[in-house]
Amino acid sequence: MGLFFEAPVAHEDTPRIWKIGELVTEARAQIERRFAELRVEGEISNLRAAPSGHLYFTLKDGEAQLPAVFFRRQASLLRFRPQDGMQVLLRGRLTIYEQRGQMQMVGETMEPLGAGSLQVAFEQLKAKLKARGLFDAERKRPIPAYPRCVGIVTSPTGAVIRDFLNIVQRRHAALQVLLYPATVQGEGAAAEVAAGISYFNRTREVDAIVVARGGGSLEDLAPFNTEPLAEAIAASELPVVSAVGHETDFTIADFVADLRAPTPSAAAELITAAQHRVEEDLSALSQRLERAMRFRVMQARHGLDRVRVEQMTVRMMDALHRRQQKIDELSASGELAMRGRLQQSRERLGLAQHALARQDVVHRLHPMRERLDRQRSALERAARHYLSHRRERLHGIEGKLRALSPMGVLERGYALVFDCQGRLVKSVDSLKPDEEMTTRLADGNVTSTVRRLNKA
């Protein structure tokens, strides 16, 4: 690693004499500008936690080593506990600690290599709490078999609370549920859930507490893998049911809680399980009661069999006679009603027939036929008159045409002469000797040759 310094020179021939503080300060400024943010991979050694909360260690590999420090604020944000020999990826900036003139790296974030920081933190916290006895079965408290009221700490807008309430309503409608709304993901979620547990312990309105949220990644479930929440669950005087994630998800809250439910829906079923046993007992009692009632009915039937047959026969005959009399009365009244209806129908039929006779189609068509005959005769006369008039007019026009036709002139002995080109000859000047000409007569044509032309 090369360092490049830019220092002012007092004179070309006189080298500058540095003070130690100035030189270290200048070197630190150069290094901090050049290496403002970098990532370094190495092994932790000589780890030391100061009372101030700072972390000091050396990051090394097979060739060199580099001192590093995590100040208290950044150290508190680490999601795992660093240990000697752990391979890590450190992100931060390079600087010089002026009091010792030592180059060091100031860390911002750090992740273990080979396993995620959340998983490392999970295993470390699990081992720590297990050693403290928070997972021991002896400290687990039983969940009340017939709770009157249950408190649930979860998000008020998620699907978890809806599913939980639906199952409780279906299996044990009399059970009351109090909701403590809390954020179940992200920063501050663990504190809100712990506050909900403390609230129910303080108010004593519930018989058990359910801590619930849906499934998610290890990052999503991180609030339930924190030591403060584990201590809040362990300190609860009310039994706590942990229902976090899916069936395959395990959190620190699951190990500390008095009962772990695979899912929030399963938690609702576990809490109401005793109610189902009560319903089974009620079903058994109902069956016993039904058998007892059948036995009493059978005894009553035996008592009826001991009644005298003659009395039963008389009662039955009296009832039969009363029903027959009722049938006769109904038959008589029905026949009378039918006769009245039949008479009304006959009268209505007569009126309809009379009205129909007045509306006979034959009578109505007769005057129409006479009118039609008169109109046909008038039309025929008008047609004959029109045709006669048109015929006479046609004859007159025909006579006029004949009088004006050239053919009529030819019939009176006149003729039309045409030259060889078919043009009408009006003067002898238009003809030449030896030229053919055609003469049109009334009954045909005559072709001749001009021998001589004489002009009048």
C-alpha cells in the first residue's frame, strides 16, 4: 500500500522540517480521503470489549494484520456477537490514531462469513438463554382449559388476527379476545410486543396471552429473536402462547413461551381444544337422554295397550261417523254450488250465441258483395269508354301520318331518284352521263344509267 503526500516546500534548496503532530495529521487526512469507504475480509483476534461499549480487535490474514475499532453506537447495531477466530467482512474507513501514530480501521458494519449474522445471533442467544434456564420445562405454566378472555399481541391489519378470530368464533363463540396492536416487523417491533405482554400482566383482564405473526424470512422474524422480548415472556405472570411464523419456523420466543403453536391458527385451536371436549361430552349426554326418552315412550305405549279394546272401538266408530257426516254435508253443498255454476254458464252461453248471430259474417258480406259488383260494372264501362276514345284518336293520327308519308306520294305516281351514292337527286346538275341511278317507286326500285341530261 503506497501513501502519497503533498506538502508545501518552503524553498527549492531547503527541505521542510515536519513536526510529528503535523506529519501524522497530514498523513491521516491523506489516508481518510483515499480510503473513505472500503471492505476488508479477515479473521478476528485479540477481541476486547471496553466498559465504554467500544469494541477493539485485530483483523488479520496470513500476511498482515490491521487494528480495528467499533465505537459504541455501531457496536450496539451488530446483529451477532463477534468472537476470536471468526471470519468476517468488515465495512468502514481507514484512519490513523494520532496518539499512537497507528493506522486502524473504524468499522461501520460487519457480517460473518459462511453464515448470516442473524443466524449466528440466533444460535448465540439461544445458547445463552438456555444456559440461564429460560427454556426449562419446569418453569412452563399450563394454559387454562376454559379461558374466559384471551389477549393477543399482533398487527391489527394483518391476516393473522382475522384468521384467529374466525377460528375462535367457530369453535368457542363465548370466548372474548382483546387485541393489543403492535408492529411485528422492523425496528421497534420487539419493544412493542414486550409492551403488549406487560400491559396484559398489568391490567389482568385476560387469562392467557398469545404472541402472533405470520411467516417470513429470518430478517422478518428478527424481533422475536431478541433478548428483551425473551425476558418479557419469561417475566410474564400470565401464560404465554407463541404463534410466530409457519410450522417450520422456530424463534427464541417459541422456546421461552409456555406453549408453542405451529401457526396463529393452530394457537386458536389449541386454546379452544377443551371447549371441543365439552361439546363431545354434551353429545354423549344427549345420546343418553335420547335413549332414556325412547324407554319412557315404550313404557307409555305398553300402558296404552292395557286400555279396553271396546272403548277404543267405540271412540274410533264415533270419530268415523262424525267424519262421514261431515263428508255428506260437504257433498251436498258442493253439488248445490255446482248446479248454480252450471246454470250461470248456460245463461252466459245463450247470450254469447245471440251476440254471435248478430255478428254473422254471411249477413255482413252480402251488402259488401253488392257494392263490389256495382264498382266492377262502373270500372268496366269506364275502361270500354277509354279504349274507344283512344282507338279513335289513334286512327286520326294514322290518317295524318299516311297523308304526310313520302310513300303516299309515290302511290299517286311520283318517284324518288337516288344517285350511285344513295343521295336524293334534286337537280340534273348532280348527275353525270353513264352514271347509275336508282328510282324508288311505290312498289319497288329501278336501277338505270344516265344517257343524256336535258335541263328544263
